[in-house]
Amino acid sequence: MKSIYILAIESSCDDTAAAIIQDDKIIANGVSTQKIHQNYGGVVPEWASRKHQENIIPLLDHVMKLADIELSDLDAIAFTRGPGLLGSLIVGVSFAKSLALSLDIPIIEIHHMKAHVMAHFIEDPKPTFPFLCLTVSGGHTQIIKVKSHNDMKILGTTLDDAAGEAFDKAGKMMGLPYPAGPEIDRLAAKGNPVFDFPEPRIDGLDFSFSGLKTAFRYFLRDQTKLDPNFIENNKEDICASIQHKIVDILLNKVEKAVKQTGLKQVAIAGGVSANSGLRNALQERALTNHWTVFVPKFEYCTDNAAMIAISAYFKYLDNDFSDHSIGPEARLAW
Ligand code: KG4
Ligand code: ZN
């Protein structure tokens, strides 16, 4: 049987990504990370869309070479429709539509957060339905009951900041470069969680990180009053402590979700799932509670187009194509 080739584009935030899938196998995967935002301590939307414009065609050339196929071999083009930064999404959506029009092939819209969950279907071992997925990124924190490729139910979500934001804002207060998540992870590995912070009391499976952020701000302020070099001299322990608390908040809710649903397959997804503290703590809890856990490869945790491609493959099989009249949605509904 003839293979299906799909080109996938991801441009929801500050990484321009493209991938090509041949049936259910990724044959090319590329990302252009935009370094410029580091100068500003956060993503500058205007810069993000301009950089996507510059990166997207060279990236297409790169993945086409890697895949060793011709544009005429493509059967569909998939893209992230949302959620994300509007100016960033517009670049990917317009590019995908125009290329699909010129090749006379269908387009497939993908929901960015559902795609993070689908990253678990890129390589073995794959979870079986239904399973739980903790999806933690720069903009979202969700516990999802995944019933099938196209049926996912949100059981809990953050009421304020996302887990990635909690990492990034804590790091910013410490003077760490953006995005601080990976930097906190690196420093935490050399420290111990000797400082404690209060855990929010939120009902059900929802999360909140704004109280922790405030507690952390006051903690740094008070300690710096006593010792102006407090942050510099205790960087590793401070990082280990805040990371430990964020991970604890996340996994306590996962434990609650397992109890409520009886589902013992637990997956993690999204940029924060790259965090080694979260990965280790998840493995520990899995041993104690007899869970089977699924942790994607590092490159499939943070924003990537392979997750868009695998999502698109299942939609292609369902003949679930999009109309050219659709546009990007910064707050795309679930
Ligand atoms: O999924 P993602 O790449 O983009 C969004 O869709 O938001 O997630 C980015 C977030 C950022 O907040 C970043 O700091 C965080 O993931 N992150 C990490 C690590 N790697 C990325 N947080 C903690 N530890 C890491 N190793
Ligand atoms: Zn993401």
C-alpha cells in the first residue's frame, strides 16, 4: 500500500518547528529556537512572528532534505491552529494553507495541547486507552483523561499560573535567564530542597501557583534583607527547593486523579515534562503506587512538530480535514 506523507508545522510560541511523517513514523524533525527572547526576559510576540517568517522556509528545506522526498510526495499539510500567540500562529497557518493550495492537497488543523498528549504515540512504549496525562507547559497545566486519539477530557486545570510559568517567574526573581525552567532544573541537580513553601489548598483536581509565587517573592526579599548575597550563595538549594515544591503540587494532584479514576497508567507531556526532578519523582511514585508511567523523549516534551505530525496522521486516517476558511485561534477551544 502507498505510504502517506504529511508535513507538520508548529509555530504557536517562540519555536519554529517542522516535521515529516511517513505513515506513523517520523522521518524528519527540525526546530529553529529563537534566541532573541533571552535578551528580553520573556517571549516578545512581535519578534516571535517576525522570526517565524524568517525561519519557516529554510526549515522546510531542511526537513525535506532529511526526509529525502519531494513536495509532490506530500499527501497533506498539518499545522497548529491554537492555542498560542496569534501573530506566531498566523505565520504557520498561512504558510500551511498556501503550500497546500499550491500542491492541491488537504490541510489538517491540530490543537497544540492535545498534540502534547499525542507525543506519546510517536515511539514505543505507548500507553493504552484510557490513561491519565499530566500536561505541563509554559501556558497550561492540565490533568487529562485520554479516552482515545480524539477523545480527551480535562479533569483539572490551573486557576492562575501554569507550572512552566511558575518555574520561569521564580527564575526571573532570582535573576536567571529566560526561560528559567531548564536553568532551575540544572542548578537544582546540585542542591538540596532545604527551604519549604506552603502548598496551596485547592479543591478537586485543579491547580494554583500564584500563592507559591508570592511566598517565593517574600522569601527571597526577607532573606536578602538579612544577607544581600543570599541568592548568589544559595542558588542551587533555592532552585532545588522551588522545583521540589512545584513537582510535589503536580504529583499530589496526579495521585488524587489516579484514586478518583482508578486509572494507573500515568503519562506526562509538555515542556515541563522535560524536568528531571519531575521525571524522577514520577518514577518514585510509580514504584510506591504501582503505576505504569510514560515519559516522552526529551525532544518530544518541549514544542516540536513531530507531535503535530502524529496527531495529523490519525486525523488523516479519519478523513478529518479542515476547510481553508478557518484561521488561527489564540484561545482555541478544547
Ligand atoms: O511546551 P513548551 O515547550 O511550550 C509551551 O507550549 O508553553 O513549554 C515551555 C515551558 C517553559 O515554561 C519552560 O521553562 C518549561 O517549559 N521547561 C522546563 C524545562 N524545560 C522546559 N521547566 C522545568 N524544567 C525543564 N527542564
Ligand atoms: Zn507547548
